[in-house]
Amino acid sequence: MSVRIVEGVFDPWAILADHQRGIAPGSYGATASFVGTMRDFNEGDNVRTMTLEHYPGMTEKHLAAIIDEARGRWGLVDGLIVHRVGPIHPGDPIVLTAVWSA
């Protein structure tokens, strides 16, 4: 199980592939992933940039609790959350979530 907070643009697909290489082959039968990106509109207004702030330590703790709860509920083999902070522009990835399950 892994939680990462990143500043700056990240490649969700490269991170997903790299993380998956660390999971024992044959230990999972399904991978589910989600990538959220910034859009260029909100309630009819154009958006050019936004800034996401966070509380270091508290953010990671909360995201880790989400993964732990999911692991307990559904018996996951592994889980990953990568969340962006700082300035973000339309098209930039904001969040990557992924789980692996038997």
C-alpha cells in the first residue's frame, strides 16, 4: 500500500506500471485504476489554473486510512494513491488511484 503527495506534473501511467512491477506476479487477477485530471471549466466559467494546498502529514495519514479501509473491506492485494498539490493547469493529472485484487 502506498500514498504519495507530489508537486509538479506526473505521469500516472508510468507510476502505475512501476508500482505494479513491485507486486508479485500471479498474486492478483484484477487491477482497477482511476486518473483524475483538471478541466478548463467550472460552473460555466473558464479556468486557467488552480492551486491545491494540503497539510503535510495529515494528508498522507488520511489517504492511508482510505487504503487501509478498502483493504479490510475487499481483501485487496495492494493499493496506490498519488495526489498532486501546488499549481495545476487544465489537462494536468491531479490524482491516481489504483487497487489490485485476487
